[in-house]
Amino acid sequence: MRTSRAVAACVSLVVAATTIFAAGLVHRIPAVLGWLPLLGSVPISVIVSWRAGGQGRAFWRYMSVGMVLMGLGAAGSARDYFSGDETGQRISELTAVIDVAGLLVMLLGLMRIPGARRARIEWARFGLDIAAVIVTVLTFSVHLIYPRWSEWMDDSAGGATAVLVLIGAGCVCVFAFVKVAFTGTGPIDRRALHVLALTGAVGAGGGSLAPLAAAHPYVNSGAVTLSTTCLLVVLAAQRQTRATRTGRPLPRPVPRRLSVMPYTAVLATGGLLLFGAITHATGLVAVAIGSVTVTLLVAARQVVALRDNVRLLDDLDARGRELAHQATHDVLTGLPNRTVLTCEITAALAAGEPVTVALIDLDDFKAINDDLGHAVGDALIIAVGERIAAQLPAGGMVARLGGDEYALLLLGDDTAPLAAVAAELRLPVRAGGHDLVVESSIGLAPARHGDTAGELLRRADVAMYSAKGQGKGRLVRYDPVMDQRSAEQSRLAADLRTALDAGELHLLYQPIVSLPSGALHGVEALVRWGTISPVEFIPAAERTGLIVPLGAWILEEACRQAVSWRLELGDAAPRTVSVNVSARQLREAGFAAEVDQVLRRTGLAPGALTVEVTETAVFDGGTALAELKAIAALGVNIALDDFGTGHSSLGLLRTCPADILKVDKSFVDDVTDNGHAAVVVAALIGICDGMGLRAVAEGVETAAQAEELHRLGYRYAQGYHFARPLPAAEIATYRAVRAAA
């Protein structure tokens, strides 16, 4: 059945029921006519409400079942009427039970509407509000019923059961209004519930027709009430169906409307009491009791609301303090942030006290984050902050500036606490279930006359980067020369970026030869930039991060040249080309994948490429070591460069997938003197032989060094004795000359 037709049919039936009732008040008519409209209106409302819903289908099924019970109650009323003597509209106990059951089913449906969650104190206000409304309804009910109490209690007027059903309908109406106002409508259309709420009012209004029915026992006031209720149910179900089909958002509840209700109840009961006093109405004692009860309930509500307001003010104050703390402190560690530190430095400088600022940066913190996860990294940041704070003297302050960087403010000339902090940070730190050993680079900047907080922090930052440039675990005091050096490196890095983009860089290749013949075995690619020494621009590239794109260009260019030699020289081409890779490149996740892509683009076999790394780059493991292992898995050779000048841990040879050990020039220089250097060189060749590694001696400058190295067991070497770095075009000539020699 289409909903619009259902509405039209219900409207017609309501008109018919009302007309029959009105006609019965004037002329005696057959009693059966009063019941006929219900034969159509009740089934229509049951069917339409059963089909409505969407997400709120369960609620409308409750409404449908409730209407079925209401229809059965009407049938029971008809049976009661026609089984009597037609002198009154008696309601039997069974009929009353069915009617009450219908009301309870509808009430259950209302209770099951999911609503907004409320706090306990809000539920207390809700209980007091609903109590005030119910007392008000009961007060008005008693005032209206009292004058007719004897008539209503008479069996011919329906008895106590009719009154109970009437009050039940009113309570359902009140509960529906308060529940919807307090918890919202959930998936049910709000205006549909507004329409349903009118059914309670219709039930209460229909009860007022009972005195008329008592005087005309052959008319049926219940038929008017129930048919009108069916119409409202159909209208509400139609509203829900349209909302579901159009998909429009359901209106949200407006909680503020409920707060007006208890005050309205006070005014209503007070007004009723005043009206009764003026008109000398009976039953004023009950009205007075109701008015006082409502007033007490509203007063209790005000006490609850006052306590809630006090709590909200306390919460607001606490939230304000929390926000103020968050604005001035680091969220993770709880340490003061840069804002607080700057204010404290400014205050100390204004007081004329000796001030020293230090910046601490954890070395290789990114590797810990990458390998162990951010949770462990966060735990380490917290633990280090606590350890630094524990070493500070009175008046000192530690702040977190972000990432893995801390700042210290020391008052006075004594900087000994910094040494204590540095020593404490070298001890293992327990973080996230791991015992971690971390190094820190510390930059120290004492204040000078006229300094500002910003200038002091800048100088400490310059000193810290100088410490990082000198290696891990260093403490460096600021020197004005650092500013000049930093400015020069920044300028140099900017020029280098331009040169890289403009193609002004080129590669030279230093031969790696076989001993003792000196035949060409491989080459090492070395970048050059005009007349500027690599000793100057490589550190600048490292400091600014430009080493990453620079290294990528060197790798691709060297691989491309190696393929070109293969095509030109065939088997006479260098067997391998070596490329230096910085620690910064290895710490970039995905570097191994980048190497793989270069090999695929250029067509170079992995075994023809050697990646050279320093001991320092992989000594601490982490991402760098993982990337190196991934590169080795591609089939690329791995060489440890400048071996003996860094950490020189023999354990590194077990963890690092090295194929080649390149002995540093500092040992080769004195190899012919039979001193400590010669002992180290001899020991290293023994280690290489025992571990299956190839040893390459770097920086060979004399024939005597070459002969001694060969005598000790070295089979590969490079240095100016054999050749300086050469352009790619001269490698073929060099190979031919060495072959002829």
C-alpha cells in the first residue's frame, strides 16, 4: 500500500469516526457504526509502520506490534459493549491488560532508541527533570479528574481501568518527549517522533470525551481516539520512510530545550494553584502538594546543576593549566621547550650573570628509530632527558628543542657539569626493553657582552655541528673561526649544487693494480670540481646533505663508464670500478634499491661494481649495515676503506659483509721501516688471508713500498707510484703501457 493512499484512507476514517460520534450525540444511532472505522484504520497503521524504518526498523516494528495490541484492545472493548446491556461502555480487565500491553510495547520501542551517551550528573538532572514533569502531569490529572471522580469510578463509566489506561497514555507521551529531548533520536527521524508524541495527547484528550459517552452510551469515543492515533502513526511512518529513501541527515537533538522544561513545570503548577484559589476550585490540597513537590524537585536540580558548574569550572581551570603547560613544555618528555629556554636565557643575561648554553645532539638516533621502532626511540628520548636533568647543578635547565636535540642552560663559569653529562650519556641507557649505547655531539657557547638568547643558541648550534663533523661523542667549544668556516661551507655547498646541476663535475679514475706486475686490475672513481680540492667540498656536501644527490650522480656515472669500457676494451677493460659511499647515503632507507636500479639502467654486472665504505659508517650497525647487507645480496663487492683509522673492531669483519680490506696510507707510509706500522700491515694481511678477504694497500708512492707489500703477501695496491687519478679516456692507454712493460 502506497503511503500517500494510506494517509488519505486514514484521514477519511478519522472523519467518519468523528462524524458518527458527533451524530450519536444528537440522535440515537446503531452502536455498531462507531466501531466500523477501526476495521480499516488499525490494519493500515500496522502495515505502514511495519514497512517503515531503514536503520530504525526495529523501533517501527515495536510500533506495529503495539498497534496490533491496540486493535485487539478495541475489539475487546466492542465485545465488552455488545456482551453487556448497552447501557454503558464497560472496560473489562482483559481489555485493559491488552491496552496496557500495547502501551508497554510502544514504551519499550522508545527505550531501545540508541541515544547520546551522558555523564552521571546529567542523568541525575534528567531524573529530576522527568520527575518534575510527571508530578506536573499527575497534578493536572488529579485536578481535572477529582470533580468527576465518583462518576468515573462508577461501573457504567468504565471504572478504574479506564483511568489507568488514560494515565498510561499520558505517561508514554511524557516519557517520549523527555527521552527524545535528552538522549536524541538516533536513527529515527526527529519529526516523526514529534508526530508520535501527539498520540499521547490524543489519548489524554480522548479520555475527556468519556463524560459525553457516559451520557450517550451508544456512541464510541474510543473509536475517534484510536482512529486518530492510527492516522498519526501512519504520518510518522511516512516521514521516516521519506527520510530513509532520500538519505538526508536526521536532525540532531538540541539538549538546551530540556533545561526549560522544569521551570515550565513550576510555572504551570503554580499557575494552576493560583487559578484554583481564585475560582475556589475543589482539590486544592492536591494541587498545592504537587506545586510544592515540583518546586522542591527543581530546587534539587539547581543544586545538582550548581555542583556540576563548579566541577566544570574546576575542569576548565585544570584544562587551562594543562594547555599552558603544553605551550611551554615538550609533550613527550615534559621538559621545557624552546620558548621557556629563550625566556630563561634572556632573564639570566639581563641579570648580568655568567651564562653558558650547550646543545646536545644524539648521534645516529635515526638508525635506532629505523631499526627498533619509534616507541623505543621515544623511550630513549625520555630516558636521556631524565639522565641529563639528573646531572644539572642548581639553577641549570635542560630543554628539548625537538627530535633528538637538547639544550642546557648553565649559570656561572663552571662547565664541569657538561663533562659529567657527556660521561653519563656514554653509559648504556635502558629504553623500551633494550640496553642502548648512544654517543652525543655537544656544542658549548659561553655568553659574551651584548649577546641575545637567539645569538647564544646559534653559536652553540654551530659548535655542535663542528663536533659532529669531527666524529662522534665530541664536546666542542664555540670559536669565532667556526662561523667563518660554516659560512664558507654553506657558500661552497650552494656553488656545488649549481655545479652539479650545470654538469661542471667530472670523474677521474685511479688504477688499482696487481702486484708485483702492476697490471691494471680495477679503478676507483674520484669526483673532481675544477681547481677546488675534494678535501674542501666533500665535507661541505656531507654537512648540508648534498652528498646524497652527489653520490647518486657519481654512482651512475661510474657504472655508465664501466659499461663503456667493456664495450670498447672487452676483456682488457678494468675488472671492477670502485665507488665511495658516505655514511649519510647508507642511512637513507632504500639506498640498496637505488644501487639495484642503477645497475639495471646501465647494464653493469653487479660483480663489476665495488662499494667502498668507511668503518665509521657501519660500526654502529643500524640502517647503514642493513643497507650494506642488501647491496652485498645483489652481488656487489663491499670494501672497507681506510681500515685501521676508525674504530678498527675485528668484530666488524664478522658483521660487515666485506670482500675487500683497504689498508690506509698512514700504515703504508712506514711499511719499510720495520716499525709498528710494518707490524700492523703484516697482521692485516694475515687476517685477510684467514678470513678470505682481498687486501688492497692504499697510497703506495715508492717502489720499495710496493716490493715490501708484495713480500708481506699483498697482491693489490694503488697509489701515485703506479698512477695518479686519470681521465676515463686515458685508462685504455695506461692499460696498454702497463701490459707492454
